[in-house]
Amino acid sequence: MTTIKSLHEKLVNKEISAVELTKETLKNIAARESKVDSFITITEDAALQAAAAIDEKGIDVSNPVSGIPLAVKDNISTKGILTTAASKMLYNYEPIFDATSVENLYAKDMIIVGKTNMDEFAMGGSTENSAFKTTKNAWDESKVPGGSSGGSATAVASNQVLLSLGSDTGGSIRQPASFNGVVGLKPTYGRISRFGLIAFGSSLDQIGPFSQNVEDNALLLNAVAGYDPKDSTSSKVAVPDFTSKIGQDIKGLKIALPKEYLGEGIDPKVKEQVLAAAKHFEKLGATVEEVSLPHSKYGVAVYYIIASSEASSNLQRFDGIRYGFRAEDALDLEDIYVKSRSQGFGEEVKRRIMLGTFSLSSGYYDAYFKKAGQVRTLIMNDFKQVFDKYDLIIGPTAPSVAYDLDTQGHDPVAMYLADLLTIPVNLAGLPGISIPAGQVDGLPVGLQIIGKAFGEETIYQAAAAFEATTEFHKNKPVIF
């Protein structure tokens, strides 16, 4: 398997140049993209110019991601590069500024080769809600890739790029990572700046990395994490080297396995793979014990009230006036607002705006939004009680493997329930990773490892120990 470290060594030794590596990456995209539809925009000219500039000044020996190409989800602002959030509403939007995460990538001499497809405004779990195209699973083109970061996951899984950035509001990194057999991390809330991330649910959104292996994931997190004064929710907690515990054994680690994560609604074959993973951790010297997260069953209901309420507020800015789509048949100002939003937003986005507006409306705020916030606190307290005794929590990333395209799009409730195992982590602001842990019917199963707030190093330690002693991460889709 090609790794970031092996590529860095070749770049430092001048066995390859950044331009050659970028050209090879673009060649891979050209060969595979038509099968999976991972990208909305491919930035060939800008990427080659950036690579040439890096070659001219020289590869930074001390920086392992110097000269490495990657893809970025299309809801992350990139100056002068189309940033649509996969919505007709932003079909022609080219930002005049970079997101802080993108600035950090450029500061580390990384090369953006394209912007990836997603569910519109990150609202969905299958990447079928894009206004432009439907992304396919890298293992089986008849299956969904997961969402909303399906494009970022499939770009890595199909070996178009080795790294990508996604965003995770309720599982949008971990679930597509699970469905495509790659590594995807949602960091602790506040670990990566949200400045320049097109907002969906502001108290839940987090940017995070995709990769083909655990160490590469940690290297990308090293590149983008850190405090940002432009983001009031950005944390001042010191940023460690996230690779520092990789390679250490896990003897003595205490791991919790919530009974709720293996209960009703979980595919028995997925459950079997997760229980096998738990036994493997025990063989590696960790202790695995069953625990309870009793309020996690309310997570989906709480999430869709809070996230939709925040979305209804955040999406008010898209009104057809300043930028993006404007209805041509509008007669007056109010008509511009109504028709631009009616025509510019997709069905799922409009559904969530209406749900959120209702939850925040007079007479219903206390019954819905306020109560959801109270139950969110109970969910956070459940995690706190478990982490008082345990180092990590494990469970399935998703209740099933990837399902058929066009099967849940007509049943939004079924799609919402697919996030029941990932949502509580966002509600609590905790870090969580999905790593490959088996297969069911020829499709990947993801194992979710959840850590304490700002405990990403311990998550990587356990994930790397599992990866080093199993073969699951070496299984590749046919398209690879």
C-alpha cells in the first residue's frame, strides 16, 4: 500500500517531483472518476501550478505532507474555486476567501486537485441529494457511498487520491468511510476551525480527514487542526502530534461496548463483525466490557430537531440577492426570496428548513427545541459517566453495510435512522473514527472507535493497533 510517508521519502529523495505526483493523481482521477462520480470540480491547472511552485522552493523534509495532493469536500470554501455545497443555490459561487482548514493545507504545501460531491448542504446520508450527480459506492456501483461526504470517501476508496477532507454533522465522515472501507475521523468539536465551512448545524459540524490507513489520517489531522480566532467555537486546547501514540501497544486500555449499539436495528452480520473486533482488542491486551448509554436511543430525534433548527437559521442567507441562484421569473422582492429558495433548494433541504422553522416557532420552541437541548445534555452525561471508567468506546459505525441506490430517498425517516450510531458522538462533541473491520456480503463493515474530548491520539493508538494486526484495510474494491 502506498502511504504518505513513502511518497514523502520519494519526494525528498527526488525520485519523483510534486508535479509528477500531481499528474499521476490527475491521471488516476481521469481513469476512475466516471465509475464513481466523486468530484464536482477538478482543479487541474491550479493543482499543477501549485505543484510547480512547491518543486521550485523544494520539498520540506520535516513536513510529511509537503507536496501531497488531496481532495476537499465542496462545502469548504476555496478562493477562486467553485464551491457549490452540491446545491443549485450555489451553482456559480466562487468564494473570495479560503476556509482556515484550506489555508492550513496550503501552509503545509498540500495540493488541492478537486472539490468532491456531497449531499446538498451536507443534508443526507447517501450522496443522492446532490443537485449535480449521484456518487456511487467504490465497491459496488449499485450501492450508495454513504453521505453526506460520499465524494470524499469514494475518491480515497477508489485510489483517485490518498487523502481528502470531509465534514461530519451527524456521521457524514464516519458512515461513508464505513460504506467504502476507508478510515474517516470526526475530530472533537472545536479541534478544527469551522471558518469557511458552509454551515449546516453550527453546534455539530466538524471538518475531518479521510485516508486509506490510520497513520495517514493522523498526518492530515496534524496539518489542519488548531485554534483559529476567526471561529468563536475553535478550541485553544494544544494540538499534539496525532501520530505520537501510533505503534504503541494497547495493553491495559479499558474499552466499553454499549449494549445499545448492538441492539434492535443492527444487522446481525454487522454485529458479528463488531463482536469479533472486540475479541481482537482483548487479544491485544485491552479490556472490553459491556456498558449502557441509555439516552442514545433518543439521539436521532434530538439531532433532527437541533440540526434542522440550526439549518433553518443558517440557510436564511441564501436568498437570491447577493450571490448564487436567483429565480428569473420573480416579480418583486418577496417573489425573489420565495421563488429563488423554492427553485434553488432541493427537497431534502426544504424539508429540514421547514422542520427547523417549526421547531423554533412561537408555541413550539419549548416543546421541541428546548426539550431536545435538555435531552442532548443527558446524552452528554451518559458519555461522561462511561469515560470516567473507560478509555474508549467501540461499536458499529453504521447499522448495515451500504444499501442499494434509490431505496431510502423516498423514505427520509429510514435514511435518518441510518445515523443512529454516529449522531450521539456529534451531540456530545466527541471524536470518533471509522476503520475497516470486516465484510458482509462482499461490502465493508466499519468499526467506530469513540474517544474522550481531545483524545484523538488514543483513538489513533487503538485504531492503528487493530489495523497492524488485521488485514481488513488491505481489502480493495474492484475499481481500485
